[in-house]
Amino acid sequence: MKAIQINTSVNLTSGLSIPSGSIVVIAEGYSVNKDQKNGVIPAQISTLVFASVQALAEGKAPIQGIEDFNTTFANLELSVVAYETIPAESLLVNAVYDALVAIYGAENVEQITI
């Protein structure tokens, strides 16, 4: 399974933060293919955030109340070419990865396989 690791702290709405190493996994993704325009398909991707790979493996509950980003990434855009050629798992992970890079920078976000 592919996931995204954030290699910097993530702020919570409680004022606390998760240390470096939190994991973002895809819960579900939706695309509105009928609304494609100019080679782009609108999409929304829901994610779950875990404190670490170990927390995910142990079946711990996902972290709630992320301040830095909404765990449901709305208003995403998927290219029609990518939608038609890239496997769904990679397509969704790539879209969320790009959104997280915009928040934390490429040096603090990486795709991993767990």
C-alpha cells in the first residue's frame, strides 16, 4: 500500500503537534468525470492521518483535528491523461502528495510503501 509520510511536525487544532513521521493514507477518492473541462477532471480525496507507520500497523485510531490541512482534499484536479493511464492508487496518492508539498515543501513530504 502506498502512503505519504510527512517529515516535519503537523499542527493540531488543540495547540499540540504530531512529531515528524506522520502517515497520510487514502480513505476514498471521488472524481466527477462528466465535469471534465480542458483536460482536467475535478476530484475530492478523503484521507486518514496516523502518528506513525507503527500506529497504523497497530490499528490505532487516526488523528483528528489537523490544523495544517483538511483531511478531505476538495477541489483537486486530475488530468484526463493521468486518469486514463495511471493506476488509481498512484493517481490518488500523487494528487494528495502534490497538495501536501504545497503546504510543507517537497523536502518534508515523501511517498512510501507500507
